[in-house]
Amino acid sequence: MAEDKKLSGVAIGLLTFGPWVLYGFASGANYWRVAAGGGLILCLVFMAARSRRGVAIRLMDWTGLAFFAIASILTIGLQSAVFPTYSTVVIWSCFAAAAWGSIAIGHPFTTAYGRENAPRELWDHPVFIRLNLVMTLVWCGLMTVNAGLAETGVIIGGNLGKLGLGFALPTALLISGFVFNSRFPARYLARAGDLGAGASPALPG
């Protein structure tokens, strides 16, 4: 039974990135309707799988769903010729808006990931709250910078704009964000006082 649950968790973990993998390959081949519609379907499957296991759906899951819904409306419903040019800008703008919004309402989005690993009694601990505020602010900055890079890439155009500013630099920053997630919590907790094993947030996904 435990092994079955572990395998289910792995499958859901793969589904987290599935919509974006499909979107990347399909959009790269200029199949924008497949990219948007397929991504939307996989997002719905992913969220249904989480709900079936009784796992809360996080803000960034909803944000991904919102993006694919917008993309589907524009590419399938309206057959927009402009969306492919601005798709990366739309992606990062959606996630940046969601991240900043979570700060504005007082619920930093990384808290949801932290609560999946931290014991319930630590959720209201001041150190745990500050840790997630700092981490969310870092991701807010990262996503905002990536939105700016994507917009600049559209303005510049060509391979420098599309591949360099639109893809390579944002991807590098995204990877650095995951590296930050893997290292910062332990260091922060060491300075602030250990909250116990498992108090660190998981990687957003």
C-alpha cells in the first residue's frame, strides 16, 4: 500500500511538469492549438489527481490552469495570430501577478509547499512564516524580471530576442530559483534556530 502511494506521488509529480513539456514541444513546432489545448487538458488531469488524493491545489497550479485557459481561448477560440509572439510574456506575467498577489493578501505562495513537508505545529511559527515570505519575494522578483526579459525579447526580435532574452535567460533564472529553494531554507533555519526536520518548503511545481 505504501509503495502504491509512493508511485502515485511520483506520477502526480510528473504530471506537474507534463503540461509545460507538451507546451514547449508543441509550441516549438508551431502547433499552438495543441500546445494550449493539450496543456489545458493535462492541467485538469493533474488537478483532478491531486483532488482525488485529498491534496490541496496550490495557487501556482491554478495560475498554470489560468494560463492554459487563456492560451486556449486565444489560439483555439479566437485563432489569434499575436499570441505566439507574446506567449512567453503572458506566461511570466501570469505567474508574477499571482506571486505578488499572494504577498498582497498576506498568504505567500511558497507557504503551501512548506506545509506539505512541515509538521502542522510549525505552520504558525514566526520563523516559518518569515522564511516563506522571503522565499516568495525572491520568486516574485525572479518572475517579474523574466516577464521584463520576455517583453524586451519581443521588442528586439530575432534570435537574440526570442532565444536569448525570451528563453535562455529566463530558463537560467528559473533554474537558479530551484537551486535557491534547495539551499536557502536550511541556511535560513540554521541562522534563525532549527524548527526541526522537514520544515523547509518543497520546490514549487
